[in-house]
Amino acid sequence: MLDRPAPAPAPGNQRIPPFQSFLEEHRTLVYRFLAATVGPDEADDVFQETFLAALRAYPKLKHAGNLKGWILAIASRKAIDAARARSRRPRPVPELPEIADVPGGSPDPLMQGPVWAAVRALPPRQRVALVHRVVLDQPYAELAAAMGISADAARADVYQALRKLREGWNDDEEER
Amino acid sequence: MKKSADAGKRQEPRPGGRTRASGLSIMSGGRLIGPRLQSMQREPFEERSRLASTRLAEAAGQAGLLDVAYGYADSPFGPLLVAVTPRGLARVAYPERDEEETLERLAVEISPRILESGSATGQIRRELEEYFEGRRKVFSIGVDLSAVRGFGREVLRQTARIPFGSVATYRDMATRAGSPRATRAAGNALGANPIPIVVPCHRVVRTGGGLGGYTGGVERKVALLELEGVELPGRA
């Protein structure tokens, strides 16, 4: 799957916008997606890798039909690559840093809390599919396109991800 | 989602577990997991992504992927948009120019790999500010006129050679560009100058002593010539 090219943007006559405009339009979405999938500590590096890969390919784009789908496809591959690389090497840093240590302004405990630790313990593909579906609210057709898999496979990934999260999560304890 | 979510592998319900009862739907049954994940949509990533985007311009420059870098220089006329390529300065745009349109034209004429970069534009921004403070007479940065074709490019190349504090006529410029009778075409090329101030079209005046026109008004031309100490006929 990683070897597949990004899905070609849908046909359209729009001109390719200046990269800065494209970046401005999608940076928050991509950052949110990466913070959820690879975690706030690694999001910045994967953000750089994602947009550098986009910049490299940018002049070869034929039209600006589906730039959002295109950048999310690149971000999906980079997130999966980063997650796999991370699982291969031991990490000295603790899984859950103190909220007070969060750089870049307001603390965001939702990304740091146990739910997010559980999300980032999921297998990379399931994790990416889940974030597409739940965090970005992407339809299955679009998340499947971004990940280069079938819609059925995407549904199965999201299903498995949610099932694993539920198994690892004690509802009763949380409701107190 | 309902049953279609089970498209993959069917799972046995866990004895005593609540997974089955609440279903796996994120929208309805997922009372805890779903809302927790969805709440992240409200988290502010604006600031973090903005900082990361600033870093991106640096990384892109180092990787040789930045074809056009732009920034803003202070001037008495307001902030000037400046754009540089690896070949040199490609654009100086006065504040009234629509920024989006300027960048879109650069995307078409040069490359869509355009990012704002304070460091890549640092030299020209400093030199322009020194010029306006009267501390600089010559710009050290080269100009990239690759987006200008034919006779117009030659006129601008010749204009770039008019020294600080002196003037030439439109007819002079036509002659120096190789077509002495193309005065009007020379005027058009100067009117469309993509790099005003640094390619000093303000130093080109009419043969009879009139100032001729200037982008954004002749007062700017007067201000630039006065800054350079040029004596203007009919002005105190």
C-alpha cells in the first residue's frame, strides 16, 4: 500500500494555487490529523515530511481538483511510516508527558490522555483509518481513497480500531 | 454504520462486556470513545501549524524545493511585497496590489512552489530599507527577469543600468534596447515593470522634461527621485 502513488486529484480546470495558499488552507487539518495519529511530540516532524513531499511533487500536478484528498493521502502514508518506524525502535520518553510540558501554547489534555495513548497503541493502519473517520469526519469513500485501500477494508479497519479501544477501556470507571 | 461495520471479521461478544450492547457505532452507541475522539476537532492547532509552516519554508529552502520566496519590506509607501528566486529578485509589488493575484501570477510565470520566508528575503528587505533611509545607492542582489519576454526584458535590463541619482528618457531606453523608434513600446515595458525601485523605472522621464507616468501615481516617482537628489524641473 505504501508503494502506491497518491490518488490523482479529480479532474478540474482550477489552476494550481501558490503553495503558500495551499498550505494555509490545509495546515490546521493536517496538523490535527497528525497530532491524533502520531501524537503531539512527533506531529511537527511528520508535518514537515508531509508538506516537503507535497512540495516536491507540486509542480507536476495537472490541476487543483482535490488538493485536500491529495495532501491527506500523503499525510496518511507519512503517519503510517512514522508509526511503523516508531514501533521498531524503543522510545526512551514516556508515553504520556505532563500536560504542563506541552509546548506551543494551550495544553490539550485530550491528545495526551489515556484515550489518545490507546489510539496510538493501535496498529498503524487502523489508527490512521480511525482518525480519518472520527476526528476528521471523513466519509468512508474518501478515507479509503486517501489510504489507497477499498471502502470495505477501510470500514473493517475502523471497526477493528473501535473494538480494540472498547476492549481496553473500562467504561464504568470512566463514568464515575 | 450498523451491521456494515462488521464487514471485516465478526467478533464474538465478550461475556459481560458492553461492547455489543452499545454497538461500535461512533455516532450513536459510542457514548464515550466517540465523543472523546471527536472532541479533538475543537482543539486549537492553528498556532502549532502556523509555527510548523514557518519551519517548512526553511526546510524547503535547504532542500532546494523553494522556487519563489516572498516577504515584506518596509517603505514610505507601506509594506512592499518582495519575491526572490534562486536567480535573483523577481518581484516588488506596491501595497495596493492584490497580494493573492501577485502570488498567483508568480505561480504561473515562474513556479507554484512559493512560500513566505523571512530568511530567504532578508537581504533584499534590508537593502530596500537602507535605500529608503538614504544609506544605499546600489542593490547587490541580481534581478530575475525570466518572466518578461523579448523587447520588454531588454528595456528593463537597460533600465537596471541607469545609475542612482540620474535619469534617462523613454527614447533613450528604446535606443539602448535596440529599437530607437519603439519609444511607446519601451514606455509600456516600463509601465509593466515587475521589479520597480530596484529596476529603477522611476529614473526614466519624458524627452521634453515631463516626468511621465508611474505605478500608483506620479507622486511616488517624485518621492523616489527626490530621495536620490535629482533636481526636478518646475518643482521647488
